[in-house]
Amino acid sequence: MIRSELVQILSHQSLGLDRSQVDHAMKALFAFIGEKLGQGKRIEVRGFGCFSVRRRAPKTSRNPKTGELVSTELRYLTHFKPGKALKEAVNQAYQAEQEKST
């Protein structure tokens, strides 16, 4: 599912919000999450999950084609850990789908 499909679904399910309002709210939410993660903050949404930043140290590896040594730079990566309620919902939905197909 892409963002525009999600916006359309949420606008149909929302109470009195049109598509542009939902789109604006989603853009603001994603911008907020990006801003806080850029500051090194952790964002926890109970029942959904936790967004955090992980540090990947620089390392030296080899190019398998040429054998040349290549070094990577220090990186910061976004990490998402799903919450218990989200895990359970996904497992229940997946199991129900599997039971329907058999």
C-alpha cells in the first residue's frame, strides 16, 4: 500500500475529514517523526510500536569483484520495533487469512 492509498482509505473512514485534511495530517506526522528522530529522540506509540535511531559504526570491507578495500562511513539508521498489540493483530489477521485459504 502506498501513502495515497492510505490517505484515501483514512479519508473514507474518518469523521468529517476530507482527503486533503488527512493528507496534511499525515505529512505533518511524518515530518514530526523525522524531526524528532533527527534530534536523536525516541518515539513510542503505545500499542503500535517504537521508532528509534541506531548507530552503525564505520567498517572496512572488500569489494568482492576487485578485492579492493572499501570503507563505509558512520551511519544512523531508523529502527522500528512493533508493539505487542500490533504483533498480535498481525498474527491474528494472518492466521485468519490462512484458515480462509485452506
